[in-house]
Amino acid sequence: MNAEVRIIGVDHVPEARPGDDLADLIAQGIERSGLTLADGDIVVVTQKLVSKAEGRLVDLREIEPSALAREWGERYGKDPRQVEVVLREARRIVRMANGLIIAETRHGFVCANAAVDASNVSAPDQVTLLPVDPDASAERIRRGLAERAGVEIAVIITDSFGRPWRKGIVNVAVGVAGMEPLVDYRGQFDDQGYELRATVIAVADEIASAAELVMGKLARRPVAIVRGYAYQPGDGGARALVMEPERDLFR
């Protein structure tokens, strides 16, 4: 395991618009920042940049709220149109209470508002949705950057999720390409000879959270390069991070 890992923020990434080539936009930012990609780098990209380029935008002026969305909006001071989008995006409502909607997305992610987000969008009546297939999005970015730079890299797409029983939000991986998102230590032994029986580390989530330290929420820096972590190449994808229903103790 490496003793040092670097996290490098990438500035000057152009604003994404529907139909843009994300690999090209990110490559422009890397070049303008005076950086180059190296073999083994992990490029971390915010979901918002990906969703904008893929046209995952909803114009709230075109949304007719349902009775439930209107009632919820009036009770808690929420825009009923945005509430309606959340309800439509949810595969399952986990909990609705105190103005919060915790929902399971079609991808299997459990998060606030089914990941529907009104922040960092250019129009006041727009919200963004998650990419349809974040793993496929990550692979397209990975392939495009690798071809341009002639290097082997991994890509992680991130979004901010809350965590049960803990305050605050952290960045997690919603799309992964080029690396295994989990490291399984089961069957290995620690220094005292104890066999690890349940330890599986979500390294893609750890990398996503670490990268947020330089990307920030208000810095307009949607890309970072993580360098020095010896990841395991693979095709696991972020779907591998989703707990199977039969193993979910809180379902």
C-alpha cells in the first residue's frame, strides 16, 4: 500500500452543456491547469458536470405537481414541482418526514430527494438528475481521456450523500470505471494472526470523499486527479457498492 497519495484539483474546466464531449472538456481543464495525466491516475468528476453534458436537466416550468407533491410542498415550504420530480425519480420512498424525502433511485442508491438537485445549475427553474447509467458515463470519460493521453487511468463520478446516524454529507462514488470499487480483505490475517472475516473496504467511496477536499462545493472545480493510490484494475462499477436487498438489515 502506498504511503503517500496526492489529490490535485483541476481548474479551468469549461461549463458543460447538453451534448458536450466530457472527455474533451476535462482534457481542456487539465491542459489549461498545466497538468498531464499519468498511468495509474484516478480522475474524479462531479455528477453535476456529467448530468449537464448528458442533458439530465428538468425544466420545472413543464412539471405539473401531483396532489401529494402539492400537499408536501405547502406543508414544508418546498417547491411542489421539485417534489414531483423527486417522486417520479424514486423507485421507492424510504421515508418522508420533517420535510425530508429519503428515496431509492432506479440505480439502487438510497439518498435524499432521489439525488434531484437544484444547486449549481444556470437557470432558476431547473434541476439536475443523476446520469441514466453512471458507470457507463464513467467508462466513456475514461476511454476518451485514455485515448487522448495514451495512459491507463480510472474514473470515479461522485455525488454528495448523507449517512445514517451521522451528521453532514460526504462525496460517494455513483459511477466507477477502470478499477474495482471494493477491496476485500476477508481471509487475510492481521499482524496478530487474526483472520479478517467481514472487512471489505469501499475504496471508491474513500477516494470520492478525499477528492472533495480539493474540489469543494463552491470552488467551481468539478474535477480532481488522485495520484499514487495503487488501485486494482477492473470493471466492478459503482453498482457493486449497492447493498443487496436480502442483506439490507434496515429494509
